[in-house]
Amino acid sequence: MLHTLLRSIAERPGIFSGGIEPEMLKITAGSPIATPPIAPIYIVPIKQHIGEVCTPIVSVGEHVFRGQKIARSQGYVSVPVHAPTSGTVVKIEDHAIPHPSGMGLPSIFIEPDGEDSHDESLEAICDYRGRDPGELRERVRVCGIAGLGGAVFPTFIKLLKDQRNPIETVIINGIECEPYLTNDHRLMLEKPEAIATGLDIIMHMVGAKKAIVAIEDNKADAAEAIRSALNSLPDMEHVEVRLLPTRYPQGSEKQLVQVLTGKEIPARKLPMHIGVLCQNVGTTFAISDAIIRGRPLTERIITVSGDALPRPGNVRARLGTPIRFILAQHGLEHFEDTHLLHGGPMMGERLKNPDIPVVKSTNGLLAMHSETMMKAHKVEQPCIRCGHCGVACPVSLVPNLLADQCRNDQFEKAESYNLFDCIECGACSYVCPSNIPLVHYFRYGKGQLAQITRAKAFADISKERSEARGTRIEREAAARAAKRKTVRTKHMPKPVDEKSSEEKSDISADPKGDGL
Amino acid sequence: MTQLLAAILSFSAFALLFGVVLAIASRVFKIEGNPMADNIETLLPQTQCGQCGFPGCKPYAAAVASGEAEVNQCVPGGERTMLQIAGLMGVEPKNIEEEPTAPMIAFVREDECIGCTLCIKACPVDAIIGAPKQYHTIITDHCTGCTLCVEPCPVDCIDMLIKPELLEHWSWPLPDTARAQLAIERKGQHAPHAT
């Protein structure tokens, strides 16, 4: 009874608990997507998604075409990597990738030949409605598509027509709630037809009857563009374009699903468990490109912005373009007193050097004055228990408590307070009047917990091996003892009755006598 | 008198009944081995390194459970393991004498290996493969970094290397704010009393 009552209160569409309203700073919303010239070198990391790493299948000196597969996927949660332009593979070695550790991954360096000629091996599929969803799904996989909203989870996995979890509603995520970023906005304005086609393909693939395109009300022009594109396609009357009030982090999958359907995705479950599939507009565009034009994912739209950048804008950047090259196109060549951010200001990570390449997860590049950043990162003060962080938290956690637990290495306790439900949106850190880097503490705690789990698994294996060794030694010792016993019995004089043995011993004891 | 008799008889009957029940229970619910030792063993890192002075994690766990060993002798386990064991045993935490080193793995310089198999015999987790007069090599995925193979090698061809950090295993450090540092310092001071 109480449960039902609580549920009816909780399941209110159009709202998610918490959230913040930061200054949006979408200064590039009016800049059309530019196409930069071909860079002098492309650095393509062999893993650009969440999941298993790929294996390079090209060798140094080999010529590749644009869209040619250059690294093969291994394992299920993996998608291949393609050449961003035609040219020659000059080297394959470790290079830094956009990762907070600053560590590197093996990367394929391609020197362009300037032709930019495509690999034409994939045929265009225009009659997708007549094709088998499994075939289309395989196409999405071989085209290397991963979620371009930033999480880069292999898309084909989500596009499964599963009997146990039928998808009722497809949600196209055009929320883009991070400040500064306008790449999805521009894409919706400039390519609404392709996005509408992509949505149609996705609905055909998963067999969904309903779809919602969710856009925040600061992008009403994009909603209009999508709406008119949808009207030009047949059978799209079950697709709804919904304008939502601007609120961060509405673009997060779980929050968006809650807003649109009123259902909360349970912890450690996926949207498909409640019959929903959520795709970012960039991914939808990439899917349409892969099916309709037979083009693997070799480029994406990124927003290049920030207060240290002379000419901010949106660009269609090839994967593997060094960030230094892109920033130079926008007038930034010297990086003194500049902080580079990969992604938006809320969830983005700081880049350690500008030679890092653009990857599938790069939705924005921000060049900020160090001064601005230092203003944001003030000295951490003691927690005053004001509770603002708990109010702002979109997943109803208690950030101040969790941060205390993480700081004091009480990781198991933090886990029991649902640390892993944290989506790291940064709303708590944003509102904290004591400038506590709450999300950083959560990342530390999550990392430590992962280490503890790994250490435990390793200890279990070691214990098993040590015990196996013990039994092996015992077995070998027993086998040796048994062998010794059989050898002894074989070579020992046969136990016969006393008389004959005496006779024998007499003979052996007196060989001379015998001789005489 | 009858009341007295009835009381004595009924109490004797109860005593007999409970005695039988307890006797059966002790047979039926008998636990093999020392459960405390097993619980402690699950907390240990299972490196089998012998740095605690016992020939492996299991003997050390048994020694701690029976009170022969202190709770702070596991070097690779560090402070965390010590606190967990102390919590389990219900004793006061002790200071850690030796700081755990960075995780290591053994590496055989194969061109110098003479194939004597002595290291194979020393490895507590069977993580070295090789045969007499053949090069030996370490299965890095299973090496616990216990260093027990270094000593028996007659030609000193085994090095202990720092385990390379994998990108997937990287984790965020603590924020470098002054308060986070303060927390670490305070923890250092209060460690013996914290549980």
C-alpha cells in the first residue's frame, strides 16, 4: 500500500530529483559546423570505446583508405577502428589518449596522402525497412559505432531485438545539458533529415512502436528542424518531439528516461530492462551514415570553445586529429596559462598535453584561462553540513557523507551507501559552498573499491593455485612412495619358506665351496 | 517429600534431555577446522610470501587465530588487512612495522637461465613454467611477487620488477587539496586506535 503510494508519488513524468541550473555559456550555438583541412598526421588509438581493446591489422608502410578497418575488435563489448583518411601507416606505438591518467595506448599513426579516397567495400542500404535487423546490427558493429554522447558504449549491443526485454520506446537524446557544448544542437539544425532517418532505422531494428526526441527548451530551433524532418518521412506519427525545461544533468540517460517515462531505472540495470532504448543524436546520425551511405565512423562533431580560445566554433573533426591542430584552426597556438578540457566543464577531464588525438568520446574541447580554472578550484573548506549537495544530487545520494567515507578510506561503507549509483555529474561539487571536490572523492573511492575487488579476485586465484600446488606435491610424494614400494617388492628376494631361503643363502654364502 | 522428589526427577530428566540434544548437535553441526583461521585467511592477500615468518598465508592465519602470532605481521596486506584482522579478532590494532612495497612481479632473464628448476620448486603458486635444462619463465598473470624464487636461483637470473600499471586498472588519486592531505596525516596519527 505504502509502496504503491510512494511509487505513484515518485513516478511523475517531467521531473527528476535534484539537478542544478548552471550558466549555459553556449556561445557557439550560432556557428555552423566547419570542416577543417586535412591534418599533417592522424593518431588513431586502437581503443576508443568502453570494453575490450582492439588489435591492429595494418602494418607500417601499408596504404589505407578512409573508412578501412585498421584494428579488429576482440571480444563482444568491442567495436573496430577505421582509418580517418587515406594515407600511409607510418608507425604504431604508444601515444597519450584523452584519459585522466595521462597514460597511453598503442596508436596507429597515419600520414595522409591528401586524396581522402574512401574504402568502398560497404554497400549502401537504402531499403533498410526490408532488411533483417540482425544484418543492420552487424553493419552498425563493423562501422565502429559507439555512443557519441560521451560514454562510448558499443552501440550495436543496445540495438538488440530481445524477446525478454522488448523495447517499447526509443528516446533520442538531444538534451545537451552541459554548458558550452553545442555539437548536438548544430547537428540537429544542419542534419535533421539524417537524424530522422537514423531514428527510423533504430525503430525498425528494435521493433519499437513509439519514439520521443527530447530537446531542451534553449534549442527550440533544433526541435523545429527535427519536427519538419520527421513530417517528411512516412509512418512517423508515433514519434514525438518534446521540449523540456533546461536543467543539468537532464541529458544523463537515467535522468532523461525518468523525466520522459516517469519510471526510474533500477540500480545496476539498463534502460532496456524497463523497455526503453536511449540514443544520442550524434550516434543516431552515425547509424544513418553507416546504413544509408555505408560509411564507418571516422569523424564526429565537436564543439571547440572556452574563454581562452579566440575563435570558438563547431567542427566536423576526424577521429585521430591532434587536438593541437584543431585548436590552431581556431586561433590558439600557445598553451601557456591555458587549461585544456576534454568534454564539457561539468564532467570533462583535463588534458595533460595538446598532442592528444580526438577520439569517439570527444564531444567538446575547451581551452580555459588558468585564472578562470583557479577561480573555480578554491581551497577546500570543512563541510558545514548545509545539505545543498544532497538537494542537488540527481540520484538522491548523500554526497557529503560519501565524501567523508571516501576520504577516510571507509570504502565498504561508502559502497553500502550506494557510491556506485553516482553518475559523477558534478552537481554536488558545483553547489558546495565549501568548495569540496566531492566528485573527485567519489572517483577516488570507486577506484579504490575496484582495486580491492581486483586484489580479492587475485587472492582467490592465488589461494586456489597454492592449494592445488599442495595437493600436487602430496600426490607426487604419494606416487613416489608407491613406486618405491613396487620397485622394492620387485627387486627383493621373493619371500619363500624358511628352508629354501636358508638353502639359497647357503649357496650364495658359500660360492667357493660350490666351486670346490 | 514427593514434591522434592518430583523436582529432582524432573530436573534430572531435563538435564538428560538437554545433554542428549547437545551431544547430537555437537555431532551434526560439527565444524571442521578452526572457523576463525579460515575467516582470517580470506582477509589475507594470499601472496604466500612468508614475510610474516610463517610458510604461507594459511599457517599465518592459523597462528593468528590461536594467538601465537600478532595481527600486524602481514607485510603485503598493509594497514588495511591489519585493521580487518584486528577487528575480526577483537584486539587492539598494532602499528605496521614494514610498509608494503609497490606490487612486484618476478622476471627471468631467459638467456642466463640454466634450467635448474629450483625456482619452479620454490614458487608457492606454481607460476613458473619450464623443465630441466629448458628456459624457465614466469606466468606474469599469476605471479604474486613473493620473491621466494629469487634466493634459490644459482645464477641470479631472476629480477623483481615493479608491476606495470595497466590503463584499465588506473584509479583516481585522492584530491590534492590541503584537507585531503590533512586526512591522510591524521589517519597516520590515529591509526592504532582506528578500526
